[in-house]
Amino acid sequence: RSAELLARQAVRESNARTYPRRLPIAVADAYGSFLRDLDGNTFIDFLTGAGVLSLGHNHPELVRAVTAQLARLTHGLDFPTPAKDAFTEAQLSMLPEPLRDRMKLHFCGPTGGDAVDAAVKLCKIATGRGDVIAFQGGFHGSSHAAMAVSGLVRQKAPVANGMPGVHFFPYSSCARCPLDLAPDTCSTNCATYLERALKDANGGIALPAAVIMEIVQGEGGVVPAREDFVRRVRDLTRELDIPLIVDEVQTGGGRTGTWFAFERYGIEPDVVVASKALSGIGLPVAVILYDRRLDVWEPGAHIGTFRGNQLAFAAGAEAVRIIRRDDVLGNVRRRGEQIAGRLAPLAEKNPWVRETRGLGLMWGVELADPRDGRPATEAARRVQAAALRRGLVMEVGGRDDCVMRILPPLNVTADVVDTACSILADAIEECCL
Ligand code: PMP
């Protein structure tokens, strides 16, 4: 029955569809960390709606909160409502102390990309400057501005005409150092390079409207930034009065073990973009949180019909309550350590495993061909298919599509993590010979 629906989809839907091409299942229902297809097969879901389902599928308390809200009010534009007020309060309460009183929220259209657009627009208006600095390998969304600041060379090429101006700089990835420097000889040369370009009055680049960065590049292949790199970018942007936008669309909402990943790096951004996990149950909501002194919007400067999804607000406020009550962030850290421990031997055992890396419950296993060191794109595809056959849904990411991505619900249990890691290890063993 899955095959039948997949075939109908191929005829009726756009060619741009992605997930079902590599994960050929039609989903009937889901619960917690599990999905079931139309043929009754159950899978562990370590894709979790691309990182949105922080409390898993259909969390009963979230379902209750959403159902109660459904009977009251579903859509509220940008009028104040009790559900929105509770959501706003919950979001601000999760910010670290100094930012809690300093930041405001702007509700954006329903997706992360729209919130990225809003962040870029806000910084352009606030600074009166034009271009943005972004990092190689970053991903920020599919709308025009969000795509412009993403490092998606291939997807951007046919639509690059007229895109906002962006300067790309190397990201803090020692595994992919553009200068091929060994990690132990490097003292954040990428930050030095950025600093020199910005401070070189004769031949550098003009001050930008903003610097936008992910703390852990997600779609770029699960690349956590070095702490010293992030700190130096923060110091530099502060020194030069450039707003720093941290894109926490994927890392935000607890994914890395703190509510936002920037907290682990000891920095304070000027603008935070958040979306995916905020409702906890996959209802669309996207916001930017920003320093009050940047609140230069004119009324109507960034609007959208779907800025008032009351169901998402009700779920999001309830999700924060549950995350606190159940110490879900503690679970993220413990399960993250469990995953780290299970993945480490893979690299020792199999020469195709180039690196395992991650933070909290966001992990990647990068595969490379041991014969020539090239990205093992085909092998990664085979591993994904083999894992699916064994009952594990996981995404492949990274610039060369060779990073197996582990993105469980944040309340996943130790047993499920254990089973999923065994499936991944078996799939790698089967496909990487
Ligand atoms: N920023 C980051 C870091 C993301 O990972 C994504 C989505 N993967 C986006 C922005 C775009 O979000 P959306 O797909 O909801 O527009």
C-alpha cells in the first residue's frame, strides 16, 4: 500500500519532493519515537519531521492542549490572545538570564526560512547597510533571502540572479579546513581571516548588515562550531557593531542539551531565529527573538497571514512545561553521551567512517571512501536504505550527502537509542566493505 501511494505521489506532486525518494514509505500513524507505514511496518523515527518533534509524535499531553485550544480559537493573526501570551512567556522564560529581559519576539510566517528573512530584514533596517556575511556549508531555508545566505551552490545557481548580496567565509570546520591545516596547528584561522577582511579598509569588505551563523551546522552535515571560533566571531561583531544573527531553527528548543545552542558557547547573540521544535509536536511556528534596541520595525514591516497559529502556541507553552517537569534537557545530555559512546567504536572498526560528531541529540556519522578519501555519497545512500529495511528512519546530510544524521525526539529512551545505534552499526557493516 505504501508503494501505491508513492507511485501516485510521483505522478501528482512536484519533482522537488525529497524525503520519500530516499525513504520510500507512506506514513499511516505515529507515536513517540515510532512511525508506522501503511503496510503495518513500525520504524524508529530518528528524522522526527526534520527535527520538529522534540517530544515525539502525538505526545498525549500536547494532544490534549491542542485539542482544548482547537475548540476555543485556531487562528489569531497577530492579535493578543491568552494562548499567544502563554507561549511568549514560555519562550522568554527559557532564555538565559541576561537576555530574558532584553529580548523581544517577532512572530513570523510559519517556517524557519521566513524567520531568517525577517532577521536579515531587521538587521538591514537597523544598520542601514546592505550585504550579509554567512558561512560556507550553512543552511538557512528556501525562500529567496534565506537561500541567498545558505551555502547551497547547486540549488542557488539557477535562481541566483537578483539575490541579496552575501559574502561567504569558511566555517569553523577543522575536518574540512579550506586551507588543509591540521586541527592542532590551527588557532581559528577562519576567524582571523574574517577579522582581516572586515578590518582591511583597502581591499577588505564593507561592513555588513549582519553576520548569520549556525552554532551547529545541521543540513551542512552536523558540524558543531569550535567554541573559540564562535567567541571570536561574537567579539569581532560586537567590536564592529555588526548584529550577530544565530540561526537556531534546528538547534533551538533543547536539541543540543540547552534550550539554545549558543548558551553552551557562552555568547549572547543580537538576534535568534527559532522555529522547528517550538511547538514540540510539529505544528508550524517561527519567531525571531532580538535585542530591544534593534526594534526598529515600522508597523507592517514584516507581516504574514499565518503568524497566529493558536494550536502551535498552546502546544508550545505546554511543551515548555513538560520539558522542565521531566528534565528533558537532562535526557538530551545523557542520551547524547550514550550515542557518543556507541558511535565512537564505529570509526575504529570501519575505515569508511571518517568522523562521528555531534552535540546533545544531534549527531552525524560521516562516511568517506578509504581508498581515496572521497565523500562516500553512494555508500551513505545504501546505509540509509539498509537502516530503513532494519526499521530505522534517518536522514543523510552534508555538502556531499555522506553524513548519516541522528536526530531523535528529545525524550527518547535509552532502549530505543541502543536499538537504533545497533541498526546503524549493522547497516554500515553491511554496506561499507
Ligand atoms: N535554518 C536552519 C538551521 C534549518 O535547519 C532550516 C531547515 N532545515 C531552516 C533554517 C529552514 O527552515 P524551514 O524549512 O522551516 O523554512
